[in-house]
Amino acid sequence: MDWCRYRFRSVWRLAAPPDAVYAVLERAEEYPRWWPQVREVVPLDDTTGTARFRSLLPYELVVTVRALRRDPDARILEVGLGGDLEGWVRWTLTAEGTGTRAVYEQEVEVRARLLRVLAVPGRPVFRANHALMMRGGRRGLAAHVEEPLEERR
């Protein structure tokens, strides 16, 4: 087992319709407005940017993000990651009644030196830290897509 590799999958059920959720998720530069653990997103051009993340642990991850797939018809967003994490993240949205089923998938290898050194003893803590980050993201997105459009601006 490579202790520096992680695979995550989360399913979020949201009251908003899939197109509304997709519209929010495709604007990565606005993630810090609703996802507390996403500290900063800086666009570099139309397809790349940098992002800073920090959850409960006193450690910040910095990644370069590049768009791999942006498909509004299929409601799929996928990005590649480099920097402290190397790999990819994908959102897949489907209608579920009048709401949305949002599937978040991530496969990464930790490249940050300290986290690699602590890979074996820290793995349960790192996974718990990620779970807290995802919980904060789900709550923030749910609240964001449910607020009236004029209040989002």
C-alpha cells in the first residue's frame, strides 16, 4: 500500500436543481465564499489557477489546478491537481427528484514533504481532516445554492 495515495468519494444530496448546482461549482474562484476550508482560489488564465486549503489541522495545502473536463450537458467538472497534491478531482451531478445528487471523487498522491514523512502515523488523522473539510463544503454549498440569486452577488 502506498500510504501517500488517497481515494475519496462523497455523495451530497442538495435541494437545488442540478443546473443551479453546476453553475456554482464551475465558478471555482468563488469557492472561498461558501466553502470555509477553501481559503483562496486565484485564477491564472481560463483553465488554470492556484488554490489554498486548510481544514482543522494547522497545515495548509497549495495546489495548481487545471481544467480537464467542463461538460455542462453531462454536468461533469474535472480538474487536475499539482503541487502539494497530485491527481484529479471530479464532480458528477445528476437530478434526484427536484434536487441534485452531487458525487465528489478525488484521487491524489500527497507531495508535501511533511505529510509524506507523517504518512503512516498520520493517515487516520488526514482522512478525518478531509472528512471535516467535505462536511464544511456540503453545508456551505447547500446554504449557498438555496439563497436567492440576488443575495449571492
